[in-house]
Amino acid sequence: MEEVKEIKILFLGDIVGSAGRKAVKDLLPELVKKYQPDFVVANGENAAGGYGLTEKVAEELFSYGIDVLTSGNHVWKKEFYPYLNKSERVIRPANYGEGAPGKGWTVYTKKELKLGVINLEGRIFMRPLLNPFLVGKKLALELKKETPFILVDFHAEATSEKIALGYFLDGIVSVVIGTHTHVQTSDARILPQNTGYITDVGMCGAVESIIGMKIDQALEMYLTMVPRKLEVEKTGKLKLEGAFVRLNQKGETIFIETFRVIS
Amino acid sequence: MEEVKEIKILFLGDIVGSAGRKAVKDLLPELVKKYQPDFVVANGENAAGGYGLTEKVAEELFSYGIDVLTSGNHVWKKEFYPYLNKSERVIRPANYGEGAPGKGWTVYTKKELKLGVINLEGRIFMRPLLNPFLVGKKLALELKKETPFILVDFHAEATSEKIALGYFLDGIVSVVIGTHTHVQTSDARILPQNTGYITDVGMCGAVESIIGMKIDQALEMYLTMVPRKLEVEKTGKLKLEGAFVRLNQKGETIFIETFRVIS
Amino acid sequence: MEEVKEIKILFLGDIVGSAGRKAVKDLLPELVKKYQPDFVVANGENAAGGYGLTEKVAEELFSYGIDVLTSGNHVWKKEFYPYLNKSERVIRPANYGEGAPGKGWTVYTKKELKLGVINLEGRIFMRPLLNPFLVGKKLALELKKETPFILVDFHAEATSEKIALGYFLDGIVSVVIGTHTHVQTSDARILPQNTGYITDVGMCGAVESIIGMKIDQALEMYLTMVPRKLEVEKTGKLKLEGAFVRLNQKGETIFIETFRVIS
Amino acid sequence: MEEVKEIKILFLGDIVGSAGRKAVKDLLPELVKKYQPDFVVANGENAAGGYGLTEKVAEELFSYGIDVLTSGNHVWKKEFYPYLNKSERVIRPANYGEGAPGKGWTVYTKKELKLGVINLEGRIFMRPLLNPFLVGKKLALELKKETPFILVDFHAEATSEKIALGYFLDGIVSVVIGTHTHVQTSDARILPQNTGYITDVGMCGAVESIIGMKIDQALEMYLTMVPRKLEVEKTGKLKLEGAFVRLNQKGETIFIETFRVIS
Ligand SMILES: [Fe+2]
Ligand SMILES: [Fe+2]
Ligand SMILES: [Fe+2]
Ligand SMILES: [Fe+2]
Ligand SMILES: [Fe+2]
Ligand SMILES: [Fe+2]
Ligand SMILES: [Fe+2]
Ligand SMILES: [Fe+2]
């Protein structure tokens, strides 16, 4: 690995249902052609019907060229636990308690390159998990023994918490990529200690939708406040949102930009 | 109705699953014998498997002598909507938006006595519904045209909000009974303007449980923070918790006390 | 007003403390020169020390060329109420209850052009206010009697709620601009019925900061979880973030783009 | 200490402002006379003006016969930190992060008897602190090396979390006493492994109030939803609420009951 000049990573935001998977299938090839990434990582927490993952859906996504799937608050579907427990390519937020199914990090090897991926979940407006700052730093320091290339998917709601984690891990990990809000932010940048950062990379799924779900159903919910399972919007144009990152051989981000491709 | 000296109401806290229904079946008769209530009202939001209601479960509870079922945040199961829409005996919190299934109040007639029942849901730590203070007062003033006997089930989390609604409706309704926390409070009293009040009447279900659910499953959740559907605890002793209220002919509370009966 | 071809609006995201005000003072002139806006609107909820507004600060911001100040959850400082009550240029979210100080909308006239501005606050992860969808639509229909040019500042946390409001008011108002997260999103667009939309325009203040506040203080809070008042970061580079919108004479958005200017 | 037959503890719920302190001053003597407690512990998180504690207020409460003050979410006032840091008699919830002022437990010695007191804060509807289950158990096992008498004040909102902690620490600590809601529950009991338990002991302060604060101010807040600092209600009758517990020499609860004394 000593001769590696740099590595390139493509990251896709939350893939929402079959529309999101179709977007990956249809649009990822052109991105791969353009960016020639060494690794493709994506957040799959909404890939199966908008809520969670299944074995079949995970395998489908791998078949499109995704190497590692991160996830988030929606990954906890009991029927997925056996797969989550054995997989080295699907991870869940690392800051759940001891005994939670699956694991919160992985080191994925491809053509002799090793990419460490850590998944964390925020606590502001979300579940009271273990402190993502402390868990994240500890894991990062461990993974750095194996590889200088470490990507963190911080699946969180509050911008304040996300930016704070960026600064906290600045100089420790390669890049901190935010997910969960399904809306891409315009703040992709390199932090002072050379860690790449973006608050949220957005989502993959229907363009005319409310974070991937049917507009009329979401509106009905906001008007009545009656809780309901929203269905994935499957019609109309599809989009693929994410970020492209280049790391130098020390694992520092030397380039980061976001993309949005529409079918 | 002019000759009515007073009316007596028995109210049962959240009935949790089959254990809660068994508690009603086994223990309600002795309470009825003791208190001779004119009306039996109960909160049924957890009666079907711990989450929500079904037509079958509602009918079962009516067969045990319950006259009216109130509910709460857990009532929103799609398959229950047709029944909720047509029933005059099962209500849901009134402060959901226009277009929500079912209705938030009822006037139930029994032996020429009319009892108005209003169901409201709190907003602190819960959904951002319509203001329960304003909705509650407006409904109360309407129902008072029909009957002086008005019971409010305020299904809410925060003690502050519950006590505030009690004072707000003091002198307007007969009694404000709190539900939702599944733990009985010791503050049953008559407010200065003669409205009966209690922060929470408790629940009906398993004694050795965590608010009616299996202890080990709830503990696992608190340790891992992985969300999961908890199962109703069905073994061991059962309890029936609630309040007994006497109203004078003006609809004022003249007596209120809580009870807890254990099988 | 019949001959108006189009109107141009410059909107600035949450101005954070003295750093944000300095950014406005230093950087607004070049934006005005570039865009030649008819109106400059800004969110001032953090303009005084990071929390709320004062009369002095509001007047200072007007002196820099801002026409109307919107606000949000942080505006409620008792000493500001007299000014808020009388001002036609500072508004607060319209969906607080009757009796709240100030008002939630204004029609500002400048060179015979009238701009209607409505301020709303989200309820997801925020206070349980009145329904911003219903309040917003009602106000919009009223203001449309006076002017076709209506800007909505939706001060909200959840992307889902913000996008939903955009679709809900699409075709009714001219533009829905999101604020509150202090991070600019990359989704500025024109919705199907010609309403301009962006989830969040970002903030005005220190670049190296956590949503405008001191990094070390915010990190200390995330590590200890001890609540504390954060201080505004005043050093380093400053940024001005916002959106520029052009409306046609029917009040439809015909162009929207975001900007970020750094000192 | 070998000859100790049993120890008796009096615990007072959240003391709210000057009214709460007056209630302690006026009503504690008769309770002490009745119960002859070896230790008096009280929650002081609202003792200074309804929010937090000050050195002066803490010393005042000690002068009335309170031995140890626990606290909660409202204790974090900067000016109190020096005192909190040095005191062995005022503690704050133990599950804040490393670096938080003060400490979360104490062992208080009186007439050769040692009482271990642990303070924990819930996370449901509250701050995302460290896991109170894990922190609480670890501390309990440490303190047991010094004394078999261990009282836990679990300052929490959700009944589910409180009951869960009770079962989790059952057999490990002497008694788990809930605080924070300011409303006394009627569920004081001895759990299967001989740990005493109550969901909430209530508060000390004005009877006609909303959890100790002025009724009209709280109602104004619930109607407008404008946030405001509420003032302590100081007029009318006062109450002292709490629990009395007897432990055997093994540190097991052999008796627990609640009290409410009104002036
Ligand atoms: Fe997602
Ligand atoms: Fe998510
Ligand atoms: Fe319930
Ligand atoms: Fe409930
Ligand atoms: Fe702000
Ligand atoms: Fe805000
Ligand atoms: Fe308190
Ligand atoms: Fe508290």
C-alpha cells in the first residue's frame, strides 16, 4: 500500500426504497465512470420499502457496485439481524449499547486497499445512545492501526451536533459525512486539520417527494397529525445525491465535492 | 333527569393487552358491587396486544361492563379506523386535526342519564397536536348544553401540562382524569371550582411488569437502546387501577378516590 | 404597480451575534451591488449575543439596509416585547397562540412595491405551536389581497416538515425559505406550481464555529452534556449566507439561487 | 455498626423555591418527631427561585435538618459550581460526562452510620446522558464496599424508565426513589429482591400551584406557547411530600411509605 498516491471514495446518501435502488442502478455507472472511485459506500437505512434493510435488498445494492452499506435509526428490523450479525459489509451505528445486533464499523479491503468505515448516530432529537464523540474517537484510533483511510458516516439530525463531531474528529479521521436528513447541504469542505466534512449528503430516490416518500401522504400526516407509515414515492424523476472524496496517502482529504445526478 | 341526586362514575386506567382485559373481567365485578357506578369508562389504547384497539377487543371490553372507551396516542391502527369512525362508544383524542378518523368526544346515555366524555392528548413530549386547552374548553362548553356531567380523559405525559389543564377546566367540566403514564398518582382531589382531578389513574394489567410489558424485554431495550416492540406481560398477579368519582346534580365532583385491586 | 416587470429579493439566513452583524455590515453592500434587490429580508433571531434581538440590534441591522427582520424560537426575550409589539419591520413566527407579543406577518412597502412576509415555526423537534400549514395558508390568502409578492420564512428543524410546507404552499405564495439549522442546503429550486423553495439558507457569522458559536464551548457541552449558554464566535473569517429570488409580476418565482460570501 | 438493627431514612421530593424551603422549615420537625429518621435526604434542584441551587440556599436547607441534597436537570447554574465541586453533601446526577462539575454520589456518615446516596438522571424526554442503568449499577457496586445502605434518587420523567431502573437495581441497592415530576405516585412498594421503590415522591412547595409555580403564568404559557421563566407560587397552603423508608442491617428495604403533610 506504500505506493498508493491517493484513494477516491464515492458516498451515496440514504437510498430510499425501490426508487432509490433504481436510481443507484441507473445512475451509479455514470458516476463511477466519471470519478473512478476505489470505494463506493452508501447509506442503506431506508432501502427496503423506505424503512430498514433486508438481506435481499442489501445484496441487490452490492450487485450495483456498492462496497459497504452504512445505516442508521431505521435499520432495526428483527428479520435483518442474522444478516447484520454476520455481514462485514453492512454496519449499523456504533454507539448502540453492548449486545446490540451487528457492528458499528468495518475495514473493507479491495485491491489491497483498506478502507475503515465507522457509522455513528446522533443523539439530539434522536435516541439517547452512547456518546458518539467518545465512541467515534475510540474506534477511529483503533482502526488507524489498520489503515489511514477512515470514513465516518454520522447519521444525525442536528446541524450543531454534526459540525461539532466534524471538528472533534478533525485530524483523526479522513472524512466525516453526514446523513439522515435526506437533504444535501452546500457546506462540503476540508476542516483545518485536513478532515473532509459535509453536514448532509442528501438521498437517492424520487425527486418530487418528501424526503423520498409520497407527498400527499406526508401532507395528510402534517394536517391531521395521525401517525402513519408513509409509502415510498416511485414515480417521476429520480436523483442520486452524494459526495466524492479524494484522500492522500496520509488519509487526509485533499478534495471533496457533492453531486446530484437526475434521471 | 331533574330528580337525579348524584351520579357515580368508575374510571379504569390504560388496559394493557390480554392481561389487562383479564384483570377487567376478573376484578371489575367486585368494584361494581362496591361502588354501584352509573357509568364505567376505561382507557383502551393498549388493550390489543399492548398497542391500540381492535373491534373484537373493544366488544370484549364492552361485554365486561365498560360503557365508553377512551384512548390515546396508540389508537392509530389503520384496521381499526372503520370501527372508530362509526362507534359512539370508542373515542380518540379530540385534538387531532380535521380529517382524523373517529371523534374525540361522545355523549353516552344510560338509564336516561347522559355522560359527556371528552378525550384529549397532551403535547409535551408527545405529538404537536391542536392545543388541548382550547379544544377541550370549546368541546366542554358544547357538551354542557346536553348534560352537566362531563368527564375529560387527558392522556398526557407531563405532570405540568396535566395539572394546568385541570385548573384550566376547573369549574367547566366535572372531572379531569389523567392517563398515559400507567402509574397511579396519589393526588386525587377536588379543585377550587369543584372539578375533580387526578394526574394519572394508573393501568390495568400485570403487577410485575414495566408499565404492563415484559421486564426483561424493556431492560434489554434500555441497555442496548435498540428499539423493539415489547410484549405484554401475561403472568403473575394482575391489577386494576382507576378512580371512582361522585358528581352532584350540577355536575360538580363531590367525591373522588383512587383504587387498586390486585388479583 | 401594474408596470412592475419583476421584483428581486435578497434573503439572509440567521444573523448570529456581533460577528453576524459585522458580516452584514461588511458584505451586504457587495451583494446589493451585484443583485440590486428591491427588498432585503433577514432572519434576526440570533442577532443579539446569539440569542434573540434587542431594539438596538434591530435598528443597527436596519441601518445596514435590511428592510424586514424575521425571527424564530429564540426571539422571546421579555425586554424586546415592547419593540416587537409596535414594530412593522420585525416579526415573529405567526403560529404562536393568541396573546403572544408581536405579530407573525407584515406587508412592507418600498418605492410603491409591497412585499408580504410571513414567519412560521416548525413543530417537529420544536415547540407544539399552532399548525404552521393551516396558519400559513390562511395568512397567505389574506396577504394576497394586498400583494402577489409573498415570502415565507419557515423557521424549522426537520427537513420533512420544511419540504412538506413548500409543497403545501406551492402556487399560493411566492417563495418558501427555510431557516433555523444555520447550514445552507443545496436544494434551492422552483416547485411545480412556481413557488421558490429552499430547505435552509444558512447563517451569517463566523466561518470557523459551530453554527456561529465557539467551537470549544460547544464541544465541552457535547462531551459533558452539562447545559450552558454558548458564546458567539467573533474571530476569524466571516460569512454571509442567503438566497436571491426573482419574482415575476404574478408573484411567481422565476429564479432562485443561494450565495455564500466570505470576508 | 454490627449492632445496627435497622436504619430509617426520610426523603423529601423536589423543594420548590422559598415556598418549598418554608415548607421544610415549618413541617419537617413534625415528620422528624414522628419518624425519628437516621438520615434526611432531599432533592434540592428547584430550591433557589424554582431553578437550581445556591450556596446560601443549600446551607439554609442543611440548617433545617437535611443531611444530603440530591438534584437533577436544573442544578447547572455556573455560580453554584465552586460549591458543588467541594461539597460532600450536595450531589448532581452521576451520569453526566467526565469533566462535569460536582459529583454524582456521596457516602454520608452520621453517628457512625454510613449512607450511600447516588443521584441519576433519566434520558427519556430529557438530555442524552450516559446510560443511568450502567452508571448506577457500577457506582452501587463500589459504594457497597463501604456500606450496605444505598439510596438512589432517580430524577427522571418517563415512568417506564423509572420502573425499569427499579427492577434493574433490585437486590443491588436499598431503595430507588423517583423525583422530577413533582407529583407523588401511589406505587411505593418493595420489589421482589427487597429493594424499596417509588416512581415519584412528589414535591415541597405551594399546594395551589402547577408543580410549584404560579398557575396563571403556566396557563399563559400553555395558551400562547411563548416560553417564559415561571415564578414560584408563594401564597396559600404549603405541602411537604416524600417517602419514609426503613432498611434492615443487610440494607434491604423492610418498609416504605409516602407522606404528604400540609400546613
Ligand atoms: Fe434516512
Ligand atoms: Fe435516519
Ligand atoms: Fe397507555
Ligand atoms: Fe399513551
Ligand atoms: Fe437560529
Ligand atoms: Fe432557531
Ligand atoms: Fe424538579
Ligand atoms: Fe427536574
